[in-house]
Amino acid sequence: MKQILIETQTFAAKPVKLVEGKSGNGNMLVQGVLATAEIKNGNGRYYSKDLWKREIDKYMENVNANRALGELDHPDSSIINLKNVSHNIKKIFWEQDNVMGVIEILPTPSGNILKSLFENGIPVGVSSRGMGSLKQMGELMEVQDDFELLCWDFVSTPSNPGSYMGRLNESKTVTKSKYIKVNSVITDILCANGTCPIY
């Protein structure tokens, strides 16, 4: 029996170097691992490479039509709710067993929250949402051939190892100072009563 398959298991994140990137219309772009084939993920599920290839080939119709939308957090639904859309996938490609993606953050309420998280160096993950059935295979649950990919959503804790996104570099790398928050607080304090002695 088909069920909604959502990947939301916590795991230790690897740090991501942030770099600046914008789309042709000025929206932020991020790039990273969307999914990994041939491994057991944090939910104990296994997706074969053939299964991912088939679903990516079908999903490319959405990418090419500029409607590969996703939400901020996973809803408990197979429907993409437009009022919660935060991003649009612009490009999908393979690197070994990793499905990679370039994603445009949209200027929607959810997209603005997501953009703010990226701008402040908060690690954000991406996770697939789909419908399908599972079969127990030893210690893992194998996702069966009836799987249908619906979308990718941004989440706080993805189940796919390494599915944390970083801002995409189009022209130059911007190294974020580890003191940026401290500098901001000091500036706010010094400039609180209308005059700012540091400018």
C-alpha cells in the first residue's frame, strides 16, 4: 500500500561554507545534495539508483517548466500548498550516487524565512517528499518501484546524509566573519540613541 514517504531523521551535520549567489532576477541560489542513492538513510530507508534515475527523469518536466516547487518544512500531504512555497529547483544533475540541485529561493513569506536562515549561517537541509511503499530487507526498508517523487522541501533535519544546502557561487566567494553577530550587536548598542560615533 502506498504511503507518503517523508525523510526527517536528525543526524550530525557537516559545516557548509557559504558563498554568494543570485539568479537572473536577483533571488538567492543555493546548491547541494538533494538525495543519495544506494545507501541507508537516517530513516533506515534505501533508494536504488535506478529508482532515483527514473523519478529524476520524470521530475525534469517540472524543472524544465519552471514549476519544481517545494515548501519550507514537510507537510503531512502529497499536495504542494502554494501559500507555503519557498523555492523552485532550477537544475538537477548527478555526481556519482548523489542527486545534486541548484535551487532558487523565492520572495514568498516562506522563502523570505528560508533566505534569512541562509544569510545568518543557519544550516538548512533539503528532503524529498514522495508516495510509495516499503519492503523490509534485513536492517533497512527498501523503497519499492511504485515510488513517486513529489518534490523536495527544506527542513531542519534531513534524513539523507549530507543534504545540507550552501549558497551558490556565481562570481566571488564571500567569507563570513565569525564575529559578524558581535559586530552587529556592538553597532546597535553604540548607535541606539540616534547618533552613531563609529560611522
